[in-house]
Amino acid sequence: MQDAATIQPRMANIAALVPEALRALLALGKSAKPGGLPATTAFLVHLRARQINGCSFCAEMHSRELKEAGEPDERIWTIAAWREAPYFTNAERTALALTEAVTRLSDRADPVPDDIWEQASRHYDEQALASLIIEIAAINVWNRFNVTTRQPAGTWN
């Protein structure tokens, strides 16, 4: 195992090597915007998926984005413990639960249980729910790129 200070990427960032993939992923992300999902919720979902997937590159980037969007430190610091932290709305908690289920599809026999789905459909109409699912899926693609190629934190800007 490498010392964290010496981690080097295995290759250049995939988005830089395959610009068509970058354009496609940016278009996918943009397609979710008109769906009515609050931007803050999307940022929280991005950060939580990145924590689960162990993507330091993205975890740092989305923590900074939340900070720049005016989110208080407490929400950023406690996203991994959102169930116990008092800083999240019920709708955000539902989005985070769905994010965890979709990000961990292979961890259980019923990957997205009915109770999580029913909660999500109570908090979000179909358009916003579609946007939420797109956000979760897109973030997981980015994670697979960056974790596989070991893109280190601090190199995204």
C-alpha cells in the first residue's frame, strides 16, 4: 500500500484522454438540472456517493463545492453520519438513503428496497426523482473513473 503523500495516478484523467466521454457525462449531468432537484441536494448526493466509493479526488472537490455554495461546515463534516446528524431535512435524508442504495447495488438481495423508493416518491415528484437518479448514476460513473485510475485529491481544479 502506498503512502498517501506519494499516491500517483495510474494514468491521465480519463476525461482528459477521451473528450467525447467528458462531453457525454457533462451532458448527462446537465440533463438532470431542469428536473427540480435542489442543487444542494445534488451536491450532498455527490459527496455521499464519493465517500462510499472512496474517491478522495471527488470527495475533496464536492466538499469544496458545498462550502462555496454556502453550506455550513457541520453539514459537510457530518454527511457520512447523516442518519444521526440533525442538519439534514427529511427530503435530503431520503435522497441520501437512495444514494446509498443505488451506489451499493450488489450489497443486498433487494438493492433498492420498496421503503426507500416509497420515501423518495413521497418527497420528490417523478421529474425530480428522475433527476435524482441521474445525479446518483452520473456520480458513480465519475467515481469508477477516478478510483480505478487513482486520481489523487487536490488535482481537480
